[in-house]
Amino acid sequence: MSTTLLATEQELSRQMGDFWSSVTTGTGSSSTNIQDTALKAKANDWITDETYIMITDSTADNSTDEEERKATSLDNDTGDLTVLDLSGDPGDGKTYRIHRQFTASEKRRALIHSAKWCFPHIFKGIWDETLDIDDDDLYKEIDISALGLAKNQPHQIWQSSDKTDDSIRWHLIRKYTVDKDGNLWLHEGTCGYDLRIVGIGYLDFLDTDDAVGTDWEDTIDIDSPETEILVAGAAIYLCNQMIVPNFTSGTSERWIKALGYWQGEYRDRCIKFSMTPPNSMVSWGV
């Protein structure tokens, strides 16, 4: 269960009414020009000062893949779209998209921000059985800071003498504390037993090595319908960017209305699609 950053950006664009995708046609394209017969159906003033293109055909062996450039003008007689210099000629049959509200990179930043901002409605589930209770661990700290738990706080801690044997039951540990540095202090348990740590953490887009990344191919560990919450959170971020004081009053008023819409969408989607965390077991008498 995962979704690429590019797929979430495309869904964000669709829901914000800013999705247009097509393919270059003919031999008229160049490093400063995209030729597409589909553009003949568009008015020349469809291209505004805020219009950008992004080459999205990552399957082709071409240096222009995933490049973003500002579009400056359209000639709908020929379907020629003038853009600032690409690193090469995109050629014929190249998939690209036009962004008229926000650039692809602006939407990417919004989605990366939203991944954490939407916590705890969407989260990374954590189930770790790599730690154990050594003879010296009882009443001493066990570092759990690397597990990725939100605020280093687990929902459940269990112990078992052999996690490879399904017939051996896991027993819940209730007496423990976790300090600000993510050190677990056990006040009960049996030395030599294995530990199971269960909880939730913040989401990120990750590469194939599970490192935090920003490439379009990087993935987040949720799928539809949870991505509906992510998209709404990203839309709120973008609306907020458009109502800061450096924009004109007319522009701000329009985006204030859009912000109200997306805040309502976010609330509704959280009610419908929020993920269910594991039960939180309280720590007794510590």
C-alpha cells in the first residue's frame, strides 16, 4: 500500500481544477517550443503569466524528463507553445502537463508538508520486534528513538520469550516510562524476553532505501481513500500561500473562499477516511 509523489500531485491538480495533460505531436518542438495539435483548441490567452509546463514522460530516454519551465505564449493556429529553455528538444510523442494555478514543484512542497500536517488522521503504522530485554536492561533505558514513533510515545509494549514461536503468547507490559530523548524505562518484565513496540509515526515520502525524499518516484505509505485527506491538506497549504499580505486584495479574497471550501473538505474527509490507530494502553502506577 503506497502512492507515488507524482500520483498524489496529479490527484491534487485534478481536484483543484488544474490538470491538463497531453502529448507533443509533429516535428515542430524544440528546446523553447512545444508543439501539440491539441493546443489548437485553446484560446491564446489561456496561457497566462502564471502558466508552467512539466515534462512527465519519465519512460523515455530524454534529458527533458521531469523538467519544469514557464510558458510564455501560445499560437493556436499551429499549436505551438513557447517556453523558457528546456535542456533539449522534447521531440514527438512526449507526455507533458500544463499547470495554470501552481507549479508542479509548489504542489510537491504542499504534499510533503501535508504528510505530517495531517497527522494523526493519516499516519505510519509501527510494529517493531527487533528489541529485547537483556539482563542489564531492566530498570535501565532501552533506546526506541530510531523507531519513528510520534513524540517517541508507543501505544503498546509487549514481551515474549520467543517471537519466532507462534505458540508462545505475548504479554502486555503496562509499567514503563519514556523520556524526552526516546529512552524506554521498563519497571516490569523478564530479562531475556523479546519486545514488541506498537505505535504510530509521521508520514514522509520515501525512496527505495526508505530514506526521506522529494523525487516524483518516491512513495508515501498510504493509498486511496486516505490520500483524499493528504490532498485536502495540501490544498489548504496552497490556499494559505495565496492569502498572505503580499498579494492583492482581489486575489486574497478569491483564495480565502477557496480556503473555506478546502477546510470543509478536510473535515469531511477526516470523518470518513481517518486511519484507526492501535489501542493505547495506559502505563499503570508509574
